[in-house]
Amino acid sequence: MSFPAKRLRRLRTSEKMRELVQQTTLSPKDFICPVFVQEDLKTRIKVETMTEIERLPIKDVNEEIEEISDLGIPAIMLFGIPTQKDEEGSSAFDENGVVQKAISQIRENFGDKIVIMADVCLCQFTSTGHCGIIHKNKIDNDVSLNTLAKIAVSQAKAGVDTVSPSAMMDGQVAAIRKALDEEGFTDVSIMSHSAKHRSNFYAPFRNAAECAPKFGDRSTYQVPYTNAREAMQEVETDINEGVDIVMIKPALSYLDLIAETRRRFNIPVAAYSVSGEYALVKAASQLGYVNENNITSEILTSIKRAGADMIVTYFAKSASKFLQQS
Ligand code: PBG
């Protein structure tokens, strides 16, 4: 009788042996926690499409950040929902805007205890619901760049650490970097939504942030999910424009692109596990078809295994809780 030349089961014999050879680990330190703040809100409101996710009034932000920070999560990603929308998205760069207020309040209360990241986009702030400014019936790339730069500078003035452009306008990283540097914010970093795909997985977020386009869709600016090479060009362009962290979005259906980005470039890679990924898990676990924590652990681990250094995830708080217990 011949023996197998190699027995991989030898290193699976006990819990401790398996721990010893465990390659990929998950920690609260891997997470960036999204936070939704809404102007003129009196009390927290639940996001219908995303169980356990809420929109917060400014007054509740400190309490939320305290909880996130106590869980060992190093960073937050702020999204604002303004009261006023107009064609220029002017509430997005208002010094007294909801995001700017949240940033300065968090900075004042938490100093350097948490990394403050903020979304830089227009769709929550424009009456059209598009991520760019409409000019002559088109989403005008270069007009939009000026506005995105203004948003980034206004957030920098409020004390943001990292701005995170998600509008998918060409040249957005270069425009923002230049504007930040000219205003003296050379230390404010940029984490770009480099390869943000035109995804069906964003649907629940649009209920969370009231940012659905009023007409058309986002296919003239977001990357088609059929085009991996184009996604790599987006990443490369952002790197050439001086980005500090690149991001692949969504995460779970895009693990190949996370892995490819990791292989090709020596830059931190973030993955955004988006609202639809969260909602699918929530729905299936509420029906009792899967175990929520176990499946979350597997999904987030797979995103790290693919090569992500950090993950923006709506599971940040719940996963940190079960990781602390295990
Ligand atoms: C808007 C924006 C979207 C998301 C983040 N920023 C929606 C969109 O592009 O329509 C989606 C995030 C998620 O689904 O969790 N620029």
C-alpha cells in the first residue's frame, strides 16, 4: 500500500495547530465604519433597507464615535444628508454644512483618537441626484472637478484626515490634491473610490443617503463591471495623480480586482463592502438561512485574503463585537 506523499491534514489536527498556521486574520483594526449624519434631524432614524443602520442627528455623533472607537475601530467614513439640494450641490461645500459640522465636532472631542474620513461626492447634495454637475444636459466632468475640490477643501478646513472622492470624475484626485496643497492642507490624505463600479449593490444605500439619480443612471461615470482592465486603468490613473489609498468597490463580487490591484501596485488597498452586500446577509440571516456572524466573518476574511488592507463595512461594529469575544 502506498502512502500519500503529503498529508495536509497534519496541520489541521487541533484547534491550536490550526491557529498556529492561520494565514489571514481579521481584526477591528481592519475596519472603516460608515456614519450617516443628517441635517436638522431631531432623533436617530432607522434606514429601512439596512437593518441596524441609522441616520444620526449631529447631537448623537459623539456618542456614536465613542462606541466605534471603544470597539477598536480606527476610522470612520462620514456621509452627509443635507436639508437643501440645488443644481450646484452647494450644501456640500458650505462651511456650516452637515458633514463639516460633524467633522469639526469629532475632531474637537476625539483629537487623534480616530481617523476621520469623509465622502466627497455630489449626489446627496444635487437636486439631480447625480455625482457631477449638469451643464448643457450633460454631466460636465471639469465643472464638477471644481466643486469636488471645493468640497475637499471645506472638509479639510473642518479638520478631516482623509477625503474620499467617490464621484468617478476623471482627474478628481489631481484636482483635489492641487486644491488641498494650495490651501496648505498637504497632510490631508486622499482615499479615492478608484474603481467604483456601476453596481446594483448600491440600491439600499440610496435609501440611506437619499441620493438616487432623478433621471438616467450612473453609467457615464462609473466603471462597467465587465471591464477588469478598465478598472486597473482607473487605479493606475489615481496613483499617477497622487492618491494615498486606492479603493475597489463593491468588494465581494470584485475579489479578483482586489487581488489584481494588490499584485500590481505598492499602495494601500481598501475595499468597500457596500450596502447590497450587507443587505443580502441581513435578509438571509433574518430568515434563518445562514448564521449572520459566521457568514460575515467568512466574507470579510475573504476580502482580506484577496489583498485588501482595510475594509469599509456596515458590519464594522457587529464584527468588532464578535471578534472581541472570540
Ligand atoms: C455616492 C455613493 C454611493 C455609495 C457610496 N457613495 C451610491 C452610488 O454611487 O449610487 C454606495 C455605497 C453603498 O452602497 O454602500 N457617490
